[in-house]
Amino acid sequence: MFRGRKIFTMLISLLAAVLLWLYVISTVAKEVPWGVPNIPISIDGTFALEERGLVITQQNVDSLNLQLSTLRANCSKLNAETIRVNADASKIKGTGPQVLPLEVTFPDTVRTSDVDILNMSVSYVTVTVSQLVQKTFPIEFVTTGSPMEGYLIETDSVVLDPFEVEVLGPEEEVGRIAKVVVNCDVSELRESVYEFVPILFLDEAGEELKFSEHTTIRLPDSNFSEAGVPQTRLTLSVYRTKEILLTLNFIESDVLKKENVGSVTMSPSSILVKGPADVIDEMKDEIVLADVDLAEITSGYQELSFRLDLPLYVKNTKEESEIKAVIRLKGITQENIFVSDIRVENAPSGFDYKISPASVKVTIWGSTEKINQIKNDSNNGIYVVVDLSGYNNDGAFSVPGRVVNEAHNDIIVKSDRVEVNVNLSLHVEPNEPDRE
């Protein structure tokens, strides 16, 4: 009985094996049609193209559909991710449209002999090849809006880092770049700018350009925003400004009073200063350049120069370091008077002297009223002192005379040295009359 059971089991196993074999040859090992859609097309050899200065800019199709015949067991292994379709562009040497045949490669898990290609939606791909060019563009700084009142934007000293950008790409894309700019709206600026700003590529019409993936903008990684926008670091100085009036302070003298200052012409009469807002706002609307001592003014027209000294961090926007002033006086007269009060000192013994002419011309300067008063007063207190020391022989001499003004400290004697003509002769005693 045990032997009969064993034979029965063997027969059942044999039947199961036969049925399994019939299933495999009728189902799994049977060739069936299999369609694979949207298989991406890859282009190989692009590095070789770039070495020749070429780049593919267009491709007429990006994917294809395959109709295959293969074993049913292979169907799950054949899909758009495992099948590779490629074209070799490494042998292209010219620009323009290029037709490349397509090659299909199946995964290693499927024997090529087990797959037949019944149909390909496309057998060739057409690519457009362009010349690859590299060009460097300066970055221009462009402002919009007007600075706020009381503020100065120094666009002449703007710093861009980097100040130029290199572009590598197809000739037709790079050739459309007319200029490269950064824009800055200055209408609301109150303080200096030190920040990254986006770089814009513009065409001839001023419209912003957008590039394909074939164009590369060459900048350090730090010069790209998180969104990949190229940018440069902008340094722009913004200053507070103020118009400052320039004046002088006059110190009165015995001769000149402040009312004698007829006019003061400053060149320039005012300056526009720039600097930090806190310093500029503390400055007064007027700067006294210097104290002018009127005792040192000896003419009705005087030109003076002054150095401009400003607080730390404050500068004159016109870069002027020297200020000129023209002072014109009023109520002042210069006149010549003739002084006949000539006093001789140290006359030589045994000689007589004679002054000829009897008066000398002296120039005086002061208020018109005072000068007229002195001219009309013969005893005006102005005299000339002649020192005859060293003159010990007779003859005619031109002797220096010193003008003395003891009575009028409110005028100036301009000719304080004069020449006096003196005749010296031996003294002769007169003869006594005869007595009878």
C-alpha cells in the first residue's frame, strides 16, 4: 500500500510539471507586441562640440515612441526609463541644421536578441548648431528718480564689484546684448548703499533679455542670488548737504570802523557742503572765515585770501580750498597836504641851514571828514623832523625827513618818510657898526 501511494505522488508531480511547462511556453516565453511611449532622446558628444567652439541650440524632437516584439517576461523591464535612445553629435564640425541617426539601447537585463523593433516614431533627430562665443561686457550704473532735497548722490564715485561680466553662449544670443546695467532708484535714499543688486542684460530697444540654458554667465558663485539671478555688489555714497554762507568778522581800528566797509565780495559767496547727516545738521547756516583787523587795511580796495577749514568728515562739494574776498571801503579819502612845520635836530655847530622849499608833500589817509578838517587847519599837528647828524660841511643836501603825527590817531600817514632839501653854510658873524 505504501508503494502505491508513492507512485500516485510521483504521477501528481509529473502532471504539475507538465502543466507548468505548458503555461511557460504558452504565456511567459511567448513573444508579444509591446509599446513604449515618450522615451527621451539624449545627445552625446556635446563636450567635443564645445571644444570646437560649437553648441547645440535646438532639437526638433525630444522623445520617441517604440513598438517592440519581445517575450512577455521582458515587458515589465522595457520602459521609458530603462530604454536609452541617443544621437552622436561628436563628429559635427559646422553650424546650422544637422541630421543625426538615432540608436536604441536596451537594458542589460534583457537580451537584445529577444527584442525586435517593429516601429520607431522617428529614426533621426535634427539639431541646430551655433557658434559658441565669449564676450566681456562692462556693467553700467543707471539711476532712476531724483535725490531727495538736501541729499547728494555721488554717482561719479560709484563702485561695482565686479565691474564687468563675461558671457559664454550661442552667437545669436550673445550678439543680442547691447549693454549690461544695474538700476538703482535714488529717490528715497538717505544713507549710503553697500549691497548686492541684480545685473540686467538689455537689447538695443532697452528690453531685458532672457537666455537659454546654453548661455553661461560667468561670475563667482557668491554673485548669484538663491534664485540664480546674477548680481554685483554696489557701493554708492549718499551725503547730507547744506548751503553755507561765507562771511568775515571785522575788528575796528582807530581809523576804520565797520561802517567804513562798503562792500565785501566773496568768491564764492557760499558753498554746498556734504557729509554725515548728524554732522551737517549741527552746522550753522553761516561760517565766519576769519577775523579781519581793519588796522591792516590801508587802501580803499583790498584783496584777501582765506583757507577754508571744515569739520571732520565734511567736504566742500566744489573742492575749493581757498576763498577770495574783495573789500571796498566807503567814506575814506587819501589826500596830499603840504607840511611847513619842519623841525631840525642835531644841526652842526658853526653852520647855518635853510630849508628850501619851505614845505614838503605828505600823503594822509582816513575818513573824508577828518582829512578835510586837517587840510583846512594849518596847525594840524603834523610835522617833519630832519636829523642833520653827520652833515659837517657846507652845501645843498637832500636829507631824509620823518613825518610825525602826534595829534591824529584816526588817520594814517602813508608817506612817513620824505626828502627835505637843506642848504648848509658857514655861519658868519655880522660886523659891528663903527663908533664915532
